[in-house]
Amino acid sequence: MNTKTCIFSAVAACIVIAATSCSTTPEINRSDVGPSSLWLEPPRVSGSKVFFPDELDPIADAVAEVLARPPHDNQVVPPEVLRTLWARTQRGDGFAGASPCEAKPPPAKLAKLIHPDATSVSIDLHCREAGCVLAVEIRPDRDSQPRKDRYLVISLPVGEGPRAWAERIRRDGLQPAPAPKTGMGGLGVRRPSQESFVSVDSSRRSGPWSTGFDDERFRGLFEPFAACEPPGAVWMDAWSAPFLIEVSEEGRVSRCESPYPDHIPPPGFGCKCDVLGTIDFGKGQPGRRASLGLRIVRADKKTRPKPGELIRVARLEKLSATDPSALLGWRMPVDAQAVDRCLEPLDKPRRDLLLPVQFHVGADGRPKSHRFVESPGLPDDVVSCLETSLGESRFTCPLTGEATIDGVLRLLVRKVKATPRALPGGATSP
């Protein structure tokens, strides 16, 4: 098979296979950046200020200018080019043969694919009553040489806004700083719940608020929130997004967005914004803002396997593709529970049964055909069920409109072990 490769920097990359030609790919804007260039992630905000993503664009533009001039002298992917890429991906535009693409890849992962040798740069703005600090981190790969300018900071007056801060960044530059102290915070354990509700995981407020954001205010939103999530919705990202809201003088939501332009919001995000619009947040100063991390808690009615019972697990691993843009989803392409159920007829433990599989994927990320490369050596009903489940796999839309994907289906059937019982002195029972 003849393979012709076309590389489009900044907005798309295409690997053209067989009869497909570069002229059939979406129209792209080229960007002259080298392999050692930098690409900037969108600014993130924490602390006492709440900004919408577009309001932070001037900061990203200013940081890009500073990193490109002496003494840093980096090649920088223009932030406007990346913003165009993120916006097009959010809309599902720019994918050959699929318009719009439903199985959209996370824009951040697509940007990394397009600039595989470029180094990502994070921009974090943290504000407190005493002032704000903008921290920039250039994050090279582990194999790269250490950089003296890896961590850069600038202090900013809390009373100004993004445009004024951008001018300060251009004028004063960014100063080297020691590496920040990092540590693994406690992730905590979320116990199964016997009821369904919406809870507040986190919240930040900007402006004078007379009301709080306790669980009781949002607890009753479970039904309307759940109704916002269409059955079978395709979501290839994994970032749960808080709700950035602005509230009017009458206490109603006048603006609601995700803070992450480089990630696809969870299904039904816009509908959930409409639900938040039904809440009365109380009269007060117009323009009050908040960042609300709301979690949907669903009643857990699953039965846990008991010691001695068999559990069955199937996973699709070691994936490779002729067009790697088909493999940008955060989640496993197959329905894990459906594939696991296919193994129910297997009544004896089996370990690491590895089955090579191949998919031919179309423009929408769905398999046009698939097959086991070798005979699975399993009962016919198990094989038939697995073939059906694999046929319902979903990959991210390939930029070129098609892809051949190879992988390994790993199967495991094992008995649940008894949990060791703690004994005095720190010993455990057998």
C-alpha cells in the first residue's frame, strides 16, 4: 500500500493512505515553528479571582512574546493558532469526511500530536487579597537538558485585570524562580452512596456574595442534571469541568462556561448551565462570579463479588494506528462492561489470554470492519459476543478520514481472594 505523509503544523496533521490525497484534507493554516519550539497551555486561575477563558488571552499572548525575546529566545507556537485549533476541535470541524465529528479528541492531546517535539508551557495565575502571582513553567521531557528558565514568575497588583497585567508582563518580563514545592495531596476515598444527588466538590467566588454554595442549594438538581446527559453520549475526554458563572443583579446566571478551552466539556454541559440558570442566587452586585465544581453522585447498587467467586476482565491494549489521531481518547475504545459480560460462560480461571485484533476505522471513528488476527481458541458464543462488542468500539475521528488500528485484547478470569483479616501485633490472617 502506498503511503504518503503530509505534516501540517499548528492546526492539523495528516497521514494520507492509499487513494486519499492531501488535497482532500481540511484547509489548514501553516505555522513556521521548529522541533524545539514551545506551545502554551491556556492560563489557569486559582484563588480569589474568576475569569472566563477568552479574558485570559492577553496574558497568554504576552507570555508568548516574552518567551520569544531575549534572554529566553524561544520559538513559540502563536497562541492564536492554538486557540483556533482548540475551537475547531470543540466544534468537531477539520476532520476529513466527518462534519462535524462527534467523537472529538481532547484538543490538548491533538495539539501535542501536531507538535510532538515541542515543549508545553503551563501558565498559572493565583490571586489572594495581598496580590497575584503569575507562574510560568516550561515542562521539557525527562530526556531533555535542564533549563535555567524552567520556572518564571511575576507579581501583579490584585486590583488590575488581564489586559493591564499583560502590559506589565511585556514591560517587566518574567523572572527566574526556584522550583515550587510539590507533593501528592490526599485524594480521599469516596464511599458508595445509597442515594443520588449533586454535591459541591469545590467553589471559588469573586465579588461580594451574600449567599453560600452549600450542598443543600444544589442537592435537588440531580434529576434535571441527569436528564441533561443524553443516553449513549460520546465523550472522548476525561476532564470534569467546573462551571464558571457570572450572576446578574437579580441573582440569575447570565454567563456560564467551562474554564478549559483545550478540553471537551462533559456531555450535557450546556444543558446543565441552563439548569443553573433556574437557581436564584440572590440579589446583589451585578457581575458577581463563581467557579463551581459540582459532582453528580449516583446511587451505587452494585453487588460486590465475594471471595471465591470468579471475576472476568477484558481490556484493549497496545494500540497503534496508521493515523495516530484516531487514538487520542482518554477512555478505552470498547465498552468494558459489555466485553466483560462476554466472558461469563468461562467458568474456570484463565490468566493473560492475549488476542491480537485489527480494526479498519472510518471518518466517524467507528469500525468499518474488524477481526481477530489469530483464532481466539474460545467457545463460539464467547467469540461471537466479543466480535459484536468490538464492532461497537469508538475511536476518535481520524484527521485523514480513516485508519487501520492494531491492538491486543487481554482477557483474564480469576477468583476473588479473601481480604486478609488484621490480627493483633500487625499480623494478618491467611
